[in-house]
Amino acid sequence: MGLVIGRKEGEAIIIGDLIRIEVFEENGLLRLDIDAPKEINIVREEIYNPKNKNSSKALYEFAKTHEKLFKPSSIEEV
């Protein structure tokens, strides 16, 4: 497990000098507002890793059509 940080709504963390992540609430759900340079790809894990337990053919197709977002070894047919 990596670094675990507790944050409340409105609080943020900074990663390096370029990435800021703030927690906020919307309709009863916690959300993350991620501010990072366009060169940094930000993808939900279940899409990035199609072998995840939530994977499906649709996720695989998404990954194939957006290949430039993914490391080549992470796209495997399900």
C-alpha cells in the first residue's frame, strides 16, 4: 500500500509541483477535482487495467480506441 492521506471536503493534496487533487461533495458523493498538465494522463483504474474484476468487452474496446492513453502492455483482450 502506498501513502494513505485523510482529506475532508474542500481539502487538497499536492503531488510534485504540477498536480493538485481536491476532495469535494456533489449530490452526496465524494468527488476528486484533479488539476494537472494536459501531458499527464488521468484515467480511472477500471479503465486503465482491463483485467480488473469490473472489466468488460466495452472497457477493452474503449482502451483499444484510446490506445495513446495506455501503456501498450496494459491493453489485453478480455
